[in-house]
Amino acid sequence: MKKLLPFFGIVVLVLAGTAVALMIGFSQNSPAEEVFVDKTTASYNGKLHVDGNKILNSHGEEIQLRGISSHGLQWYSELYNSENITQLKKEFNINVFRIAMYTDPNAGGYIANPALKEKVYELVDACIALDIYVVIDWHILNDNNPQTYETQAKEFFAEMTTKYADTPNVIYEICNEPNGKEITWEYNVYPYAVNVLGEIRKNTDALVIVGTPDWSKDLSSAGVKPLSDPNVAYALHFYAGSHNVTLRDSIDNFRNKGLAVFISECGATDATGAGELYEDAFKRWADYMKNRKLSWIYWSYSNKDEASAMLEKDYVPDYSAEPELDENGNPIEFSLDPHLTASGKIAKKFLHN
């Protein structure tokens, strides 16, 4: 056996050398390492478009956007800036942010305060820089008929689409929640949508979300007379404490007609935004949306004193403050967790899931 050892050692060395040579050759001749692509980003997905009842990215792949909505810009502007949206992307894993620009002049909205559009520009640009999608929401509410300020809406969206004509990140929501017994799809929302879409299409073929009657819950009337525009999704809003399987069934019936739904506002409270939280009911909605790849946006990132608000009352993040230190004297990474309400915790849980 002792005489065989030198020979055996030579064989091992030769084999090892061959293996090393092969590895070097493979390294030299193999293609460059594959770069990781984040398929949640706007730069990967590009401009979105409707295909039947689905929303597809520029590669023809079905996409689900999941994000958070602001509350009124005129009330909580200190919360809406690049730093806060960056934190929401980091902590909540959002790929879309909705800018709720109230229009009602009696509530300090855009009609009385057109300077709000400068805040819209700021936030859209922040979202573009963060490589996420952004919804510009013409947030009618108490001004329940979208036709009331149709002229201003056409001017507003003409300006926005001129500036962002070739920007794939931007989605336009042209009437948040038409409401009131006298406000119908056929006589109010449909003709308004046709006229506003006419202005938008002069500049861009971007995805447009159109609100539906009854606070964006009445899909059935829109299904009877859908818009002819090829890149429209219809808004559906739900609040888990008030809306259940009946509304989910109406979504299925609507989508079976080959029409697309975008859940541009939802929450874990009842429809008033007050009262208790309904996490189990929201989970049923989250599972439903996931199974059907329905995009959804949670209401709301604000510090308002109501159950649906995600932040503690009056809390405003201070990113300029010195970081807290752990027991070893190391800085603790900033997190919104200590300041989240029950609603905020539910939003974070399901956006991460």
C-alpha cells in the first residue's frame, strides 16, 4: 500500500487541477451573471393596459397593484412627501400610491384651491423616482355628481396628461365616488366619463379608472352600458365591516362580462371609516383579491382621529430626528410600527402577505 500512495497522490492532483481548469474555463466562457429583476417595479411592468377583465403589463403579464391612498391633501399635506412614500414602499411593500385630491370647494378642495395641483405634481414625481405606480384621483365625494365640475376636470386632466403623457407610472382616476339616488351611470357618470376621456386620449392611452354610482359599488349599471374606451377599469370600493360576499358576487358577475375592475379604495372598518376593525372580514376580501389578481388600494395613510386612519392621531414622522440607540449603542432603524393604529397594522400585514 505504501508504494501506491505517491501514484494515488499524483492522480488526485491531476484530477483537482483539471477541475480547477474546467472551473476557470467555465467562468471565462460563461455569460455574465443574470441580474435580478424586481418585477414589482413600474420600470419592469411599463404601461398597463386592459385585456378583457384583466390588467396586463407591457409584457402581456397579468399584474396586481397593491398600495395605499392618501387622505385629503388639503388637510394632511405634511404627511405627503417623498420621505413618507419612500417609507411606505420600504415598510409596506407598496407598488402604487393613490393621491386623493378632493374637489369639493366647501371642503377646501381643488375647485376652491387649485394650488393643490402643485402638491399632486410633487407626489407624482416622487412616485416616479421610487419606481412605483401612482393614481391621480379626482376625489369627488360630497360634490356627488361628477358633471358638476366637469369643465374643471377636463382642464385638470388635460394638464396632467400633457405633463405625464409618456410616463408609464401614472394612472388616472376620474371620479372617486359618484353618489346620491339621483346620480346614475347612464345620465351622469357615463357622459361625464366620455367627455373627460376625450381630453385624456388627446395626450395618452394610459390606464383610466372610472368611478361607479353608489359610492363606486354599482357595477351592474356600468355593465349594461360599458364605455367603448379600450383601456378603462371600473372602480369598486369596499369596507370590510359593511360589504361582504354579495358585493364580491357582483364583481364576479361584472368581470364575467369581460370588464375589468380596480379596487381603488378599501378598508378594514365599516363604510363610515369609524368604529371597530374587521380583520377577519378583510382577510376574506384579501384572499378574494389575490385569487383574482384584483389591484387594491388601502384607505388611508393619515393621522386623522378615526378608525380607518393608519397613523396615531396627530402623529407626523420626523425623519430628521437623531435615531434611537439600542442597548449596544447602535442606531435603531426608523420604523412606523410604534405609531401605527390597528388599521395601519392590518394594512401592513396584508400588503406584506
